[in-house]
Amino acid sequence: MIVFVVMLANLRGTGEAGWLFALPAYLFIICFLGAIAYGLVGLGLGDKPAPAIAPPPLHPAAQGATLWLLMHAFASGCTAMTGVEAVSNGMGSFRQPIMRNAYLTLTIIVVVLGLLLGGVATIASAYEIGAMDQTKEGYQSVLSQLLAVIAGHGAFYYIAMASLLSVLCLSANTSFVGFPRLCQMVAADGYLPKAFAQPGRRLVFTVGILFLSGSAALLLITFGGITDNLIPLFAIGAFLTFTISQAGMTQHWRRRSRRFGAKLTMNAVGAASTGAALVIILIAKFAEGAWITLVAVPVAIAVLKMIKSYYISLQRELRKPGPITLEDIEPPTVLVITEAWNRLSERAIKFALTISPDVVAVHFIRLGGPDREEGEKALREEWRVEVEEPIAALGLRPPRLMLIPAPYRQLHEPLLRLIEKLDADSPEKRVAVLIPETVKDRWWQKLLHMNRAGRLRTKLVKLGGPRLTVATVPWRLYREEQPAG
């Protein structure tokens, strides 16, 4: 439900999403900085005050501060620091002057993050607050225990926890802003489907938002909503991109200048530190789900390369043909699919005669079982009187009526055989197939029609040769008789 709400807010546009997500963030900062300040003042006045609600007792230490435990703590701490990069990813969303506003935003984020981490660590140590198992009954987060210790379970507690819940649920908005833009850039280079690069009606990248929403929902369902199990996936993805970007900038500065300047040194140190963090997270969180990224990343790279290869081959096949040639523009043989002589068939025949004088009306028989000779004779007589004679009277070549058996209800097979015969008899002429079709405006109209026209068109486009052209002649139900305007 929360993923669906975030998706709808972003589909409405980043302006609406920004206002929606800013209010809970401001409330969260005010509540928790205020609670931490109140708790620190109480600790600073002298003796430790008695907590409003005592935290659950801590379990005895199972092991000492080993290297493995420190690696786990470092991996979790690095994960908590991710998100700051959203400022650099969203530079296009800042107002002018962009750089000054970005610097100010990043400074505020770092200061608030430092105050929250320092305050939570101090109060948690003083009151012996520890993390609880998220899968066990009676689970409380560290921040929930901290608020209970400082203020109890009053109105302030529920307001602060509601703001925390809102921020945690809506913190995904940074991904909803950055991920579609990243997909747009990748799609523009041909490594993702072109739909990712096309903005929607409200100038947001709709396909990227929908893809991210579906992927997020699938991950939440797969991992049972336990965020601790999702943290390794997020951390590895974040630090992998950090390492690649820092290494790329290091290579950029090295090419521009052979000397080790301040910028090159800073990016080199950044690449080394984020790379070390990535390795530690992989080792420490491998059994907790980090192994998934070792499979997913190579598979994703392979898929991206396959998409790029497809677009390259498509561009090569559709390359510029050079000056236009007019040697093969003889009017084609036009086949008009005719179910019966009606107004839809009349429109298709009229249009066919504007394309070519060689028009053949194709009617399928035996669709409902054994052949009915009476129906065939009636159709032939009606065709002679209503079509052939009026057109011949105008001095034009009348369309022929051809009855094709289709006893197995597969319309495309006998029609493709007819097209092959026409190609063999007149190889210099192309073949065009006109398929009359009613346009269904209502869902119930689609249920009342068999959609044979749509299926036939799909089969002909897929199985027809390069010299075959397929077109639709539409009839708009209940709108054809309305006067223009």
C-alpha cells in the first residue's frame, strides 16, 4: 500500500511529491532533535534521571569485540550513511543558484545526521538501550525505546513515531526521483528499452517509476517486509556505484593532468575507502543476502549488453538506403477481407480502389462447420448486383470475389497460401491486405466480438513476407453517422 502511494505521488510529478514528503521529514527532525536535546540536558544536569519507561534488559554479550563483529558494525554503519548521495543525483531539481542550494542542502543533511547519530549513541549508552531481533514478538526499534525512556508513551511518543514511520516509508522517494532519471540516461545510450527514456504526460519518466514500484513490491514480499534482510542489497548497490564513480573521476583527473593534484587525490582516496567498505560489506553480509547481488549484477550487465546489441543490429538493418528508387512502385494486388456485404466492406472496397485497380475480396467459408452452398450462392449474387455491376457501369475494373475454405478456423493459413500463389504468378506486383475492423469503445463491446481481425493482422505481420503490406480499415461504432463538428 505504501509503495503504491509513493508511486502515485511521483506519477503526479516531483513538485507534488516534494511537498508531500517534506512535511513528515520536518516533523521527524523537530521531534527527535527535541527529544535528544531534552535527554542530553537531563543527563548533563548531574545524576542520570530515572527513565519514564525502563528499556528491555540487554542480553549478556555473546562474544567480545572481534574483528568479525567490527566488520558487521562497520557494514551496518556504512549502510546508514547512504542517502547523502541523493543531493548529487538530484542536482537538476534545485532552483537557481543550483550549486549554492546544493551545498546548503548537503550541509544541513550532514549536520542533522551527525547530531542524530551522536545523540542517539549517547542516550542509548547511558540507558543501556540495545537493538532487538526484528523477527521476535515484542520488537521495538532503538528509536522507539529511546523515546519511551525520555518521554514515555504519551502523545509526543506517538506523534514522533508517526513522523518516523512516515519518513521511513517515504525515504524511498530519493530512489523514485533518481532511478527513473538514471534509467532515462541509460536508455538514451541504448542499454535499456526506449520507453524508459520517454517522459509521460506530467513530464515524469512513467516507465521507470512503474518498474521501480513493481521491483520494490516484489522484494518486500519476497523478504517478508523485514528491512534488515534488505539492507545488504541496498548497501552493496550503493557502495558499488560509489566506488565506480570515484574510480571514474580518478581516471578523469589522471588523463587531464599527470600530476597528483588535490582533486585526483580526493577521488582516489574516495575510491579506495568506498571499495574497502564494499568488500567488508560483501564479506560480513554475504550469508544474509549479499550473495544475491553477486548474481544479479552480472546478469543485469549481460541483459544491458544484449539490449544494446539489439539496438545496434536494428540500426544497422534500418540504415539509410540512399536516394529513393522508383522502379518497383506498380500498384499492388489488394486483398480485402470480407465477412459479408455491408457498410464496413463497402468502405474497405472504396479505399482499395484508390490504391489499385486490382482488388480481390476474400471471404472465408466453412468457419462454422460444413459448407453451406446456399449462403455462398446468395453472397455471389449479392456481390454481382451490388458491387460488380455498379462499378463496371462506371468503366472500372470490378473487384473479384474469392471464397477460401477455412475449415480449421485458422484464417491466416489459407490467406498466406493465397498470397504465396499471387507472388508466384505476378512476382513484379506486391500484395496488400486490408482488414476491416470495428473500433470498440466500451469494454463490453470487446466481450461481444471475436477479435478475428486483430488475430489475423498479428499473424500476417509476423508470418508474411517482406513484400506483404497489412492495413486496417476502421469503423467507429455509433460515430460514423454523426456530422462533422
